[in-house]
Amino acid sequence: GQKKQSVMSEENMSTHVQQAICGFAKSIALGDKQPIASVLQDTLRLLTLWFTHGERKEVNEAVRVGIREIREEVWLEVIPQLIARIDHSSEQVMNL
């Protein structure tokens, strides 16, 4: 049989990424009673999505909204990852 390749449209991709970012942000915000490793893993996944798809306006906005829900202490754990991406190619990502 012949395999069919599924190609996700840019709009669908953006929608899925936005939903994933919202889900990770909610998980991180509610994770104050979870082990730090679990919260850290979700935070790193959120950052990966943001750094990969942050040039999309709607994705960047989802990150902006999600950040407001997350405690400041969480970001202390990922400072090295944030510093490594300080010179990101997307101006929207850098400005957030």
C-alpha cells in the first residue's frame, strides 16, 4: 500500500501550538505541589514551543498570556535556556 502523508496547514499548526502552550502554562501554574522536575520539564517544553514557533503572532500572544499565570520562581530554573536564546532570530520572541 501507498502511504499518505498528512500535511498540517500553518493555521492548524498554529492552533495546536497555541493550545499546547496554554496547557503547559496551566500545568506549570498548578504545579506548585508537584516535584520540581515535573514543572521544569513542562517549562522546558513550553520554551521549546515558543522558541520554535514564536515568530507567529498568535503563538507569541499565547506565551504572553501564559507567562502571567506562572510564578516567578519557576523562571529561575530555566535562566540558562533563556540566556542561550537571548539572540533569537524572531524580534517578537526577543521582545517578550
